[in-house]
Amino acid sequence: MNAEILAVGTELLLGTTTNTDARDVSLALSELGINVYWHTVVGDNPARLTECLYRAKNRADLIVTTGGLGPTCDDLTKQTIARAFGRELYFDEAAAETIRGWFGAHGRTITENNMRQAWLPEGSTILPNDNGTAPGCLFETDGVIVAMLPGPPRECRVMLRNYLVPWLRERSGETICSHMVRMYGVGESQMEEQLRDLMDGANPTVAPYAKLGECLVRVTAKASSREECELLMTPMVEEVCRRMGEVVYGIDVDSLEERVLQLLLEKGMTIAAAESCTGGLVGQRITSVPGASQAFKGGVVVYTEEAKGRLLGIEQKFIDRHGVVSAAVARKMAKRVRKLLHADLGVGITGWAGPDGDDVGLVFVALAARGECYVRRLQLGRFDRERIRTVAAHSAFDMARRWLTGLDI
Amino acid sequence: MNAEILAVGTELLLGTTTNTDARDVSLALSELGINVYWHTVVGDNPARLTECLYRAKNRADLIVTTGGLGPTCDDLTKQTIARAFGRELYFDEAAAETIRGWFGAHGRTITENNMRQAWLPEGSTILPNDNGTAPGCLFETDGVIVAMLPGPPRECRVMLRNYLVPWLRERSGETICSHMVRMYGVGESQMEEQLRDLMDGANPTVAPYAKLGECLVRVTAKASSREECELLMTPMVEEVCRRMGEVVYGIDVDSLEERVLQLLLEKGMTIAAAESCTGGLVGQRITSVPGASQAFKGGVVVYTEEAKGRLLGIEQKFIDRHGVVSAAVARKMAKRVRKLLHADLGVGITGWAGPDGDDVGLVFVALAARGECYVRRLQLGRFDRERIRTVAAHSAFDMARRWLTGLDI
């Protein structure tokens, strides 16, 4: 099955909004084994939208539109689609009831405009909107499926996951499942080299991605049941893990910090962080995972030398002797914050994030445990300020992950 | 002038990458007064790319492509464009020299593949790549301008800003300038209502945007010189500021935290933060602005009650009496961190970020100065964890901004 994704919205063409809906729909369709060959964006303009629809119905089996379902007069996706496919709009009483219910529950006054959203192309299946008022819908005509999703990303994403994907899956009679293997500490090209022959398979498929120091591999299988999918995937996931070895930090986890938190909770251990150039990023990331308070004891942001003295008792003499960006200072930060907060592990990060200075990108990351302390020296001069900080935090979580799983750091 | 933006890259169709380039190019072209009517995305497929190019040249005066300029065999934008427009590729010795220089400077070995990037369509103007090796280029043919930019966002953005936009501006013989007025503490619809009549003007134009609690207005003028643009813009910027009043926090600044840092530096004052539910976000945001060490004294991340005791000396009895999420605890956090780090201002944030619990979204944000302490109670139950934390940090910066400019908090 081939698909085209058609986004409707002048704000996308003005550049004030990013087309994340196209990404979300693409990812979901790819996981279903549907090939997406085109994305198109048009403004709130019926003529150009019609032109796109005629082209799409000649080259795609599935057209997914995003946007233009709202209550204002700019929102003309349903009308334009109905006309292009020779259908009338009808007033859907069930959709209207849902819209009235939403306004009631949110204590807001309903206007006549809002009821426009209950008009749908004849013969549509409704796709409920769990995060808003505009219902989506789909219909089939001449072998083409046309599905309409709302534009706001949180409405689009949830409708996609809860209604469109299950509908497509049921229609295909197939079950599709995937696992994500996540890695840190390997380059994209090296990973691809080690896994190249596995990527030629058709079922399961093996697809690599990379993002800022992290590498990911998605293993996807199609079969008639979840169990059969698992039987197809398990040996492949094992083979990927076997080949990649220690750099694999988790399967089906969202991030390094989530994995570290899992490991800490499993072992009943705790962590604390002393951050200089990352300015609070390590704390912010670990506390972005629900449940962090069980394992994250807290931290100090010691961006200045004065703060390193006041909060951690690191003497100015010591800093002067070693330099504020040094392995010695990183170690001391990690050890002191560990003690201060009675944690099992302490992280210390000091570095030059730039943009100015001779040593921009030089960062020391230390991990202290009872009686041990490790330090990594990073040279990230090729990155900008934001990336230097991101990679420094990645590195701290990776050191903790390796320590917690008994690997060399 | 009408433009079409054509992104080339299978990763966009798979949904593993978001098309931020289209947004960046759209925004830049809109500011130049160029209308963008279409975005299209195709994979690394010469036949489909050619189809798009033929269509684009019939409906656009300017075609901007992004992606497909790299050294691998997937990268076929330049070859396909040359063929579609009946041009040969030639080996550009100056581009080759730049590529060799880049590899030399980064201490990396050059391969034959990399030199493929020096082949350009005949008659091209080179667009230098300040952040990578693949040069961009542009040519004009039959009244259509075709510009090729690289795919990686940081390469695309910088080439756009440094080379394509100046080229387009010079060609049009016009100068286009804009100012951005930024606001916090007003809703989008209220802002639009107060400024609606101003949005009808043609020169300068007034365009509003909104993002998560913040509102922005861009005022853009076209004229034959920068000075004339300023003459057109100044009264409009003043009128926007007059109508919106105290919620305006800055003009041409990037963020609330940047504005707070500016104000602190102007007044020679300092700030420190004690963060519970935001987990380090306030520190991370203020230290994302270069130069923060002059005014940000540091902070503590006191995510647990234990940490509030150990780092700030807040007694368990006090927490039990008031509740850990309370105005009293927020105040104490702000006052204690201010003292601890000898800062002029102290921020304290405590709240329930969820996802579980009865009071999800309840946050107290306190600001302590000498002899005074203010607290805001936020009820953000309609937001998810990430948004609750973002708005809590916004609120802290806004309180500091208001205090520093003598406004009521």
C-alpha cells in the first residue's frame, strides 16, 4: 500500500509551525508496512487543495490529510474533499452530541461555528478526537482510502494511535509489532557496518537511525498474531544485541536517563548531580521521567567558582591549582555531591560550553561511587553550546548505566 | 514572487526526521515578502524528484530544495536538477579546495566520495557551507530561480541566513527588516483582539504568533534602506508596546531568560534558584544564554523532601505543617537559596508535575529579594508533565523580569 500525506494550513507555509504531523503519520504508517512516497503542504486554499487531491488519488492508495477540520472559516478540508470525491456533507448527530458533551465537560459555551465540525462527507467512519472537538473521519472510494486528521499535534497523534492505526491494522488482517534497541557510544556508520546484512531482511525488518550520539535500531515483524511477531523478532533483537555488545543500553526504553532510573530503582540505589556547564540539564532530564524522586536525591548547579565553594566546599586554592575545567575538579564535585546528599552515586560535570574561549568543548564528566571515582574527558569542539551540554549529560548517564550494569566505564 | 520548497530525503518519509528545514526556509522567505504556496517532500528517488521539479517550475518563480547534497550515492539532488533543467555538471575547483580545507582543518581523511560534492550544475553561483562540507548553489533559468541547500538543519539554516537570503534581498533591490515584540502573560486571542486593526497594514506588516504561554508579534517593513525600514517600523512597534503594556518583556530578545539575564547584568545584580518539580530547568535555561555566569550564582535541585532539608535546611516539621507543595515552602526555598548563594534574587519552585496525583498541575513559584518575597500560585492541570514544568519556569523568569523593571508581580 502506498500513501501520501497532505497537510493543510497556511501557518505551515509561513514557517510559524513545523509539520510534525507529517512525521508522526509517516512513522505510524511505516510501522504498519505502508510506504509513504509523498508529503505535500498547501495553504487554506480550496483550489490548490483540490489540485493536490486529484494528483494524490492517482498515485496513492491511502491519502491522509492533517489540518483544516476546525470551526473557523479557514477550515475547509472536509468540504473540499467531499467535493473532489463527489460526495455530499451530512450532519452527523452522534458527532454533534460528542461536541456538545466536550463543551459541557470543559464548561465552555458552544457557538454555531463549533457545530460546523459535525458535518462530514457521506459514508464516513468517524475517528473520535480524544483531545479536542473536531472529529476526524475516513471513507473508501474507488480503491482509495481518504482519512482526515486534525492539525493540532496532540489531537492528531492521539487520533492516529487510537483510531486510524487500529482501523488500518484490522483492515489488513495483519499484526505488526516492533522493538527498539537503543545504543550509546557507537557511531552511525560503524553501527550500519556491523548490521548491514541484517537490514536486507523483509520480515522482520531492521531499520537504523541516529541522533546526536545515540543510535537506534527498530526491529519490526508482521504476522497474524502478536505471539508470532514476537517469535520472528526475538532472534533478531538478540542478534543485534550480540553484535553491538556493551553499547546497547536498553530495549523499548525512551532514553538513557529512563534506563538509569530503571536500574537505580531495581537496585534500590540513588544518584545526585553537581553540574557546572550543563547548568541543571542532568537534573532536568532525570526528573522528566515520572517516579524520579525514588532515586534522584537532588543536585547542585555550581556554575561559578564561588558556587563550587559555597555549595560543595571546594576551595579556591584547589580550583586555582587544577583549573576549574579539570579532571580533579570534576572528581571532587562528584564525590562532594554524593556525600552531601547521601547518594550511592554522584555525578560531576565541568566544562567549557562556549561560544567563546580557547578550550570550547572540553568537558570532564566524573562518576563517584563508594571508594571509586571515574572520569571521562570529552573533546566536543565541533559542536555548538547546546550540543556540548547535551552530549555531556548523555555521557554522565552512560557512565552511570555502565557502572550499574557492571561494565567498564 | 511565488516559491515552492522541495525537501529530498527518505528519512522524512519514514518519519524519523522532522522537516524543520521547510519551516526555516518558509520563515525566511515570508520575511522577504515571498509567498510560499507549496512544500513537497520526496524520497531519494530521481524519478519522483524529476516529476516534482517539472511541476514546480510551472507554478513557482523560486524553487528551494533541501537535502541530497551529501557525498553518498543516495544524494542525487544536483544531478537530478541538472538533468531536469538541461544542464551539465562541472567540477568546481574552488568548491573542491574548500572541501579539502574543511577536512584538513577537522583532521579527517578525505575520500573520493567527498569530492563528488564539488560537482555543480553549470552556471551556478556557489552558496558556501559554513557548517559542513557540501556546498549549496543556485542558478536562474527561464525566469525560475533554483536554489539547493543541504539537509542537516544547522547547515541549511546558516547557508540560508548567510548566503541565500542576502542574495535574494540584493536581487530584489529592497531592504526588508523586522522587529519581534515578545510578551508573557497574555492569551493569543486577547492579543489578536487588541492588535487586530494593525494586522491589516501592508507596510509595515504586523504578524502575531503564540507558543506555550508566550505571545510574539513580528513587525516587518520593506524599503530601499535599513533607515527607511526603521522609520516605518518604529511607530508601529511603539503602538504595539503601548497597547499591550506590561506584558511586553522585550524587543528582539530570544527568550524570557535572556531578558532576565540582560536586566541582571545592567543592574549588576545576581540570581539563584531552588527547584523542586522543575528539577534543574530554570538553571539549565538561564545557563543556555552565553554569559550567564556573571549573574547566575547557581542553584539547588531539591526534588525530594530530604534534599530540601539537607541543601536548604528546611525542617521536616515545616514541610509537614504546610505541605511540600505550598506557598510557604516555595517562599522558604527562594529565601534560603538566595542567602546560601549570596544572590540578590532567589527563586523557589515547588509543585506536582504529575502524571499521577490529585493535585497535578498545582505549582507555587516564589521570588525573594532583600526584605520581600512574592509567590504565584499556578493551576496547570490541563497540561502534561513537560508543559507544567515549562510554564513554571516561564513564570519564575517573568516574576524576576517584573521585579527588575519595577512592575507589580
